[in-house]
Amino acid sequence: MRAAFYEQTGPAQAVLQLAEIATPEPGPGEVRVRLLWSGVNPSDVKARAGARPMSFPLVIPHSDGMGVIDAVGAGVSRARIGERVWLWNAAWGRAHGTAAEFIALPEGQAVRLPDGISGEAGACFGIPATTAMQAVLTRGGVEGKTVLVAGGAGAVGHYAIQFARQLGATQIISTVSSPLKAEMARLAGADTVIDYRSENVAERVAQATGGRGVDRVIEVDVAGNGELDIQLVRPGGEWVIYGSGKPQFSLPFFALAARNVALYFILIYLLEAEERQRVIATLGTLLARGGLIHNIAERLPLERIADAHELVEQGRTVGNIVLSIGQE
């Protein structure tokens, strides 16, 4: 099979290779998926660049993907053959991710993709959509709450706005960095959109909430936005944090304690099984209901994987980047 891989970390153009390697066979409890789309996420790019040591001598990157089950291992129903699926954690703790023509993985990590949902959208569910869903569902969810989504045009934030809207949030505020991103956040369902480069975010949030502050902040960069978030959340409110622009950061203890703020951190790869099933089931319900916007910024062939990684690193595209591998 064709696969993209790296044998050492470093710049995308220098270390990513494309070659023929052995096609995997599904083991007991596994399915083999003929991959059609591979999602490229910041965590994939950071791993290839060397953010953490390599755990395997050869790594096929990317945790997210979409394809069709074409073979099953012992203990898996043959009725799953031919099923369109989206994948999660394909490269987490594993040598072989989705940047290849085939992958074998535990059958629970291949989730049926509802009819009518495009393959490229399915390749964005494993990290962006499930992170957004967990950020909305955790700690009692958002029904009846005012929610601020930082970076509402980003891969996670764009889904978080939509999920919060469909799951009962009474008011959704989002921060963005351009008029184009503002329009995307509004279309996703944000009631108030604030361009943090040209507006005073704290003042706008105070106006939008009658001075009360928001019940929940869903935060993409706690290192960059943490001190601002203290001004935005109501006393007794909560932050749900899924990202940070820096590996370490500091926050003022007294300001947080005085507002009785609760901080919750998400690492989507390590959800408890019960939480994972809740996230997947709720996502499936919303997908079946229809109306979600799946923002795909770039579709590139597998051969251009290095270009895709560079686009993610540069951060200039708005939306998800996916690689085309095959045809249905």
C-alpha cells in the first residue's frame, strides 16, 4: 500500500516520505479500513516536528480519518464489511495512523458515518468535533448557560458554537481575529461575535451579558487568554480548556479564587470510555439531525502531505485540512 511516513522528526519537507509498504491485516477484534480521507491536525504536525520523542522507528502520522471497512479480524461481525466509518485515535500510541491507503485498528475506533455526511467531513471528527463536543457536554453541559467560545472560526471552536447552540445554550459569544472569521462564527450560531484585534473584549462581553459575565468559557489558548478570561467569566463560572499556545503558563491565584472559578482541562485522546461513548453518541444524534456546517479549508492529495503540514504550521487557513487518498 502507499503510505506517508517519517523515520525521524524535523521539517515536513525534509522528513516526510511516500513509499509502498506492507498492507496491514486485521487482528482479533480489529477492522481494516480502506482509507479515503486523512485529517491533518496541529497535534500531528507538532509530533512530526519533534514536540515529543518518537515512540516507534517508523511513524505513519494522523489520528483522524475516514474510509470503508474492507476486512475484519476474529470476533468482529462480517456485517461491518462495506461500512463507511470515521476514525479516532488512529495514531495515538500507535505507529500507523491514517496517512496511508489502509489501516487496521480496534473496531471500536471505527465509528459508522451516517449517510449523507461527506467523507472529508468524517475525517475531521476524531479530534476537532469530539474535542468540541466534550467541551460542551462536560460538567453538566451548557443547557441554559451563556457560553463564550474563544476562536470561533477554528476547527474546534466552529464545532463548539454549533454544538452549544443545538444542546441548549441560551447565549453564545465568540472571539475571532478577522471579519471573515466573524462571519463564519455568526453562521455557526454565535449571537455576539467580537474581533479581539479591534474591540475591547471585556467591555463587549459585559455589554452582552448585562455585566454578569459568562457561565462557561471554552478556551483554545489558556496561556494567551487566561488573564482576560478572568474578566469574562461570572463568579462561580467555569473554564473548559483544550489548548495552550505555550507548554507552561501562570495565572493569578487570588483573582481566580475571588471569583470561585472552576478550571477543567481536556485531552481528547484520554477520555474515559463512558465519556467517549457519550461524545460519540451525541455527535451521531446531531449528525443525523442534519444542519451542521463542516468547514474544510483545503483538500490535498496524499502526495502533498508535507504541504498540508506546512499549511497547518503557518495557521493561515481557516478550517480543517484533509488529504485525499482514494475514491468510494
